[in-house]
Amino acid sequence: MNPNTTTEECLGWAARDPSGLLSPYKFTRRDVGSDDVSIKITHCGICSGDVVWIKNLFGDTKYPFVPGHEIVGTVKSVGSSVQHLKVGDHVGVGIFVNSCRDCNYCRDGQENLCENGKIGTHNHVDVDGTITKGGYSSHVVVHQRFCFRIPDGYTLASAAPLLCAGITVYSPMIRHKMNQPGKSLGVIGLGGLGHMAVKFGKAFGLNVTVFSTSSSKKEEALTLLGADNFVISSDQEQMKALANSLDFIIDTASGDHAFDPYMSLLKTYGVLVLVGFPSEIKLSPANLIIGLKTISGSAVGGTKQTQEMLDYCAAHNIHPNIEVIPIQYVNEALERLVNRDVKYRFVIDIENSLK
């Protein structure tokens, strides 16, 4: 039998109900088609979105649910039409494994905006009718277009968080031309997304200010990550001192918070981009109208930009700060993530712990 068309058993860890407790789970991956790549997973990042799905907070989780959309590993096999990848290559997969590949957005490399139904890495109906399952598992099968090459020499464990956290902040920064040296960037929140925004900001030559509710983050923001300024967002004097000083703010905070104080920090034509998920947005219309300011949203990026980001990180020695764990520690790690007890991304060592 052709190894490229054999359905293989896969070992993973899954949640069976909204308790979110993960435990070992065996299932089968779909066949490798002519345009597909089968990947032996070596590492998978843990995202706060994993918590949302395992606990069914959106109300659409299909159990058993295998999380994980920050996947890296090595190519196991390729379909007959795959020319740019070969067995043994280091590759990664983000939050999508397929799309229509034919709409205007897909043709432009913005598959994350697919008009006809993109297929998520987990909890979506795949091309064969099965439900996709994520990277807390031994291997995965994806369309070649959604399989990214990890640059030679870049550590696989470090590459994992780039495929969600990294691209989530990189994409709006590029879209709003925040890769121009000398501009001023504000970063709200210093977690998995926020710390990557600081790293990209410094690599782009920006003046970076971190906003936090906790003074305990000051040392790590300034010394560990190299931010230029640190502000306690509840300190009105510190906030007033920055009025009309920022070109761009990237808001990574998912907890509810006031928006007006941040809008007042933007320059004329300034932009605040929301990548976190607060339950609501409240602000005074005057804070948009006066100064012609903008508030926008953003989520991940397309294949073209994701590969560009991976190459940029390798070329500029940008690595997320990670804590590598065995799969057996995943439930504790998820609890720590909820309690914001991680600096700044958990990465599961699938290769050496999933047995």
C-alpha cells in the first residue's frame, strides 16, 4: 500500500467534556492526498484559545477535542503534487489547515480572511468529513499551502508560538506600517502576545512603551525584553505624561478594561488595534473623532505573511520566551496559563514525552 494514502493511528491528548481535563486519546488522521503533507509533531505551543475550546466557552466545541494550533515538526511524507517540501524538512502549522484557496483573499495569500470557509486546525469539518484535531498529538495532515518552512537553524520549540502569538501581533504591525524606525508603539499587556509585540517593536526600531496593571512587570519589560518605557495604566499622572505621543497601540489584554485612557495617548491619525478578547468595548466617540483616531481588530495572518514573519524572526534572531513541558504536565500548565503564571508561552515537547 502507498504510504502516502494510508490512514494512520494518531496518539493525542483530548478533552471529553467542558471540565477541560485532558487525557490520552487515540484516533486516526485522514489520508494524505496529492496536495497534502504529513508532519511528525515535535512541539506544540499552548495558547489561551486552547482553554476557550476545551471548556466550550464558545458553545461549539466538538468532543473529544484535541487542542493545539502552534505546531512544529518534521515532514513524514508528502503527496504526489508537493514539490517544495521533502521528508525531514522542518515545518510548522498554525490555526488553519485549509481554505477554499480560490476567493480573492486566498489568491492574495490572506487565507485567514477566506470568504468561502477556511478549515481550522481543530474543531472544524475537514475535507473528508472528519473533525480536525490539533497539535497535542503525534502527527497531523495538512494541505501543503498551510505548511510553513521553519528556517534552517531556528529552534523548533521556539518556532511554535510564532504560529499564533507571533503572527497575531506581527500582522497588524505590518499592515499599519509599524515597521518604520522611529515610530512609537504602545503595548497593552505583557503575556504571550504582548512580549512578542515588544520584541518585534524593538527589531523594527520603534520606541516601545509597555502598559500593565502590575508594577511587578516593570523589570522584565525594561530589562528582559528591552522596552523603552513602562507605565502603570492605573497611574493617571504617568498616563497624562504620554498624551498624544503614540503612533500605534496594540492591545493584547483579554480582561475588560477602559479604552478612553489609551485613545488619549494616540497622536493624530493614531491607531489602536485590538487582538485580545474583552467582553465589550466602551469609549467616548469624541476620542475617535477628535484627532481622527482609529480602533481596529486583527486576528492572525495569511500564509504569505506567516512565512515572511518566520523568515524575519530567523534573520533577526527573534525568539519567544518559552517554558518547555512534557505532555503529562499539560493540565497543570493550562491552569497556570489561566492564572497568568507563565513567562511567556508554554511549549509541549511532544517528541520526547508523548508515548
